[in-house]
Amino acid sequence: MDIRRRALLCAFTLIASMQAVFGQTPDLVARGAYLAKAGDCAGCHTAAPVPGKPQPHPFAGGLPMGSPFGTIWSSNITPDAEHGIGHYTYEDFARALREGVAPGGKHLYPAMPYPSFAKIDDADMRALYAYFMHGVEPVAQSAPETHLPFPFNQRWALVFWNFAFAPNERFTGDPKREAQWNRGAYLVQSLGHCGACHTPRGPAYNERGYSESSRTYLTGGTNDHWYAPDLTGLPGAGLGRISADDIAAFLKTGHGAGLATFGSMVQVVEDSTQYLDDDDLHAIASYLKSLPANGDGGTFDARSRSARQSIAALRTGDDERPGAGLYQSACARCHKSDGAGEPFKYPRLAGNPAVLSAQTDSLVRLVLQGGQAPSTEHGLEPKKMPAFSDKLTDTEIARVLTFVRSAWGNQASPVTTRDVRRMRDAVGPGARQ
Ligand code: HEC
Ligand code: HEC
Ligand code: HEC
């Protein structure tokens, strides 16, 4: 081979390898960054900001997570070789995410949603790995260690839990359904791990189902004293009356169909779903809209006689029901006498599925502690809901919520003073949201 041809060949090889390193990797890293948003890795693996202290490093861990067994701290997953996951091979990474086993055989608690991440496909797993190795700043700082009481400190015992409850299966989809449905199902079941909050848990803290093939999947669950409502087509307390476009808007901006995101869903929208592109948001919405009605909770009928009566009575101020007067003085300023709220500012309470839900934890906790709608790139300035823990007694909170659940055509079970007292004991007046 003459020297010029050899030089030419060398140049071609060089260009080809440069493309492999510089051409493909940035795309893969960018794709991984997007998937990390879809999986909300930063939401759990970044410590909460403390006023007066520097902003916590993304992915450096140290967020405490409440579980029925005690507090579990998230790990440092930056590529620092000593304190983070810099020493992970691709196989280590995929195994930690899918099987909940870190190098050295350390079994992870299912506060890390590996039963859902098991469904992540290989191409996405490689992109995530590329991002965590090349797109994230290493941070040399240890996350606090988790110390659960016996027997929950016996991590090896998770072998049995995994065997019984964590099907280590890739997403299969349904070839009879269209591509959009399959994309939505994939995002909800794998990276989105929506079921970690929205699926009821069994006695061993196991999610009761990981796909629509299970009847209890996404029919509502309680975690850390927030109730994540039913996402099936249930007409009262589910998404039956909410359109796919409104669901997509809710996930992007925190507002849709007059509802506002609150409680633990606020972080999900702020850290994760607001960054998804419109195709993915519509895919998620269309998958959720395909879930047949399942579960229970209250009902809504705007045309019922009691609906018309309650609106007329509130206007004239002669509603005798306990809670009606409290509603007028403490809540109507924002949520209005007819419960319709103000779009993009104050959520509507009439016909609001979260208000009609079977379980009232979220409503009680929100009225006690107050809240703030998510702050997003595309949404409006978020409004606040004031805390009522030191303004209303337990009985008054029970009454006003019972009223809200039975006015304007809403029909759902009452809230009792005991429900409120139990929540006050659990979250305390100054507990962090
Ligand atoms: C709902 C909260 C949550 C989400 C979302 C989450 N993690 Fe975790 N993750 C945890 C917790 C908690 C631990 C520590 C578990 C333990 O100590 O047993 C953990 C542990 C890990 C570990 C093991 C580290 C080690 O050696 O201790 C890796 C790797 C990891 N997560 C990666 C990810 C990635 C990548 C994502 C996004 C695709 C993600 N996690 C999303 C909560 C979460
Ligand atoms: C950390 C727990 C958590 C996770 C994870 C979570 N949610 Fe939620 N979600 C909640 C809570 C709590 C509420 C009730 C408050 C509200 O309506 O904003 C809620 C409400 C909702 C609502 C409004 C329902 C209604 O009836 O008003 C939708 C839609 C929703 N979530 C979709 C999703 C999707 C899709 C995912 C996965 C990408 C997801 N959620 C993941 C906790 C969670
Ligand atoms: C100053 C205005 C204001 C007042 C007064 C107020 N709220 Fe709210 N309320 C809000 C805002 C803003 C949200 C959304 C909060 C969030 O996103 O975290 C909200 C959310 C709610 C929700 C959840 C509905 C949803 O879809 O987000 C309920 C239930 C609720 N309020 C009930 C009440 C009750 C009961 C009272 C009176 C005791 C009351 N509010 C007083 C502003 C107010």
C-alpha cells in the first residue's frame, strides 16, 4: 500500500472513530438526560434545599424518604468513583435499576422503584448509562446511610421479597394496540413509575400490579400520607370526565380541566413530567384514558337537584348544612361559592376527582398544611393555598371537607374529626410537605 493511500485510510479511520466518540455519544447523552427526567432520577436523588445553605448538588443523594419501616436515604448517583456510581459497569447499572441489586450484592430497598424500572428497554438503559457516566458532574460527597430497625435492616431478606413481588420483566406491550398507546404504556409502567404512588400496596408494601393486566393497577394508593387518586376511567373519582388533552396539560403545567396539582404530585410535575415532549405527554394521556373504570370513590352529577339547591343556598347564605358557613368564610374567596374556582389559579372543587376520592388523606393533609401549585416553564405563576392547621379545629376541618364532598353535585363519604386528628398526629403542624 503506498503512503498516500495509507494516509487516506488512516484519515478515514480517524474520522469514523471520532464520529463514534464525539458524534454519537452527545446524542446518546442527551437522550439519556431526557430519560432521566422521565424517570425522575433527580427528584429522589437530590437533597432538599435548605434556606441559607448552597443549592444541593443534583444526583448527589441525601433525600430522606418516609416508608412504613423508617426513613430511607437516597444514594449519590453521580459518576464519582468513590462516593457515587463512577465504578459501575453498564451491567452493574442495569442490574441496580432493574433488579435492585448494587455491585457487591447490596440489595436496594424498593423505595428505589426498580420493579418498574425493570421494564426499561436496553436502548434506553444504555442512553441512561451514557448520561450518568458522561453528562453528570461527579460529586465527592457521601449520602447519609439508611438505618432501619430490625428486621428491615436485613437487606438480604429482600431476595424473598423480590422473588414474590418484583417481576423482573422487560416491557412487552400489546401489538394489537397502536404505537401511541404502547409508547404511553411504556412510559407509565417503566420510567414514569406512576404506579409507585397510584397503585394500592399490599401487606408487604408491594404494588398490587405493574400493568393494566391487573385490575388494581393505578386504582389509587397512599404513600407518605398523600393519596394518589385513581387514574382509570372511573367517572367520579377517576379520569373518566377528564379529556386526554387536559391530562397532558396537567402533566406539563400543573393545570388542566380546572384542576391544580398538589401534594406529592407537585414534585413529579416540577422535576419530571413538565420536561416531556408533547408526543410523550399525549401518549401517556391516551394510555390512561384507555384504562377501564375500576375502583371506588364518590360520584358527581352537576344536574342533580341537590347541586342546584346547594348553589342557590350558598348565594343567599341560607345553607344550613354544617360546614357551609365555614366554606363561605374560609374557602369561597378562592374556590368560589359555586365551587368552580378560577381557571389556572384556584382549582375547581365541584366535580374534582381528587375531591371525590375514596381516601381523604390528601384533602385533610392539604387543608392542614396548605400547598402551592407547581412552578413550571410553561405554566403561570403558581398560587398558594393557605394552611388551616392553626385557624380551624379538627371538627371544623372535618365539617368543611364533608361539605365540599357533598355540595354542587359532589357526593362522597364524610370526613370525620378522627381522620383529621390522625393526620395532625402523623404530619404535625410544622411537618415538611
Ligand atoms: C422514588 C424515588 C427514586 C427514584 C425515582 C429513583 N431512585 Fe434510585 N434510589 C432511590 C433510593 C431510596 C435508593 C437507595 C436505596 C437503598 O439504600 O436501598 C436508590 C438507589 C439507586 C442506585 C443504587 C446506588 C447505590 O449503590 O446505593 C442507583 C444506581 C439508582 N438509584 C439509580 C437511579 C436512576 C438512574 C434513577 C432514574 C432512572 C433513579 N435511581 C430513580 C430512590 C429513587
Ligand atoms: C410521588 C407520588 C406520585 C407519583 C410518582 C405520581 N403521582 Fe400522580 N398524583 C400523586 C398525588 C398525591 C396526586 C393527588 C394530587 C393531585 O391531584 O395533584 C396525583 C394526581 C395525579 C393526577 C390527577 C388526578 C386527579 O384525579 O385529579 C394525574 C393525572 C396524575 N397524578 C398522573 C400521574 C402520572 C401519569 C404519573 C407517572 C408519570 C404520576 N401521576 C406519578 C402522586 C404521584
Ligand atoms: C387564598 C386562596 C385559597 C383559599 C382561601 C383556599 N384555597 Fe384551596 N386551593 C388553593 C390553591 C391555589 C390550590 C392549589 C394548591 C396546590 O396546587 O398545592 C388549592 C387546592 C385545594 C384543593 C385540592 C384541589 C385541587 O385539584 O388542587 C382542595 C380540596 C381545597 N383547596 C380545599 C380548600 C378548602 C376546604 C378551603 C377552606 C378551608 C380552601 N381550599 C381555601 C387556594 C385556596
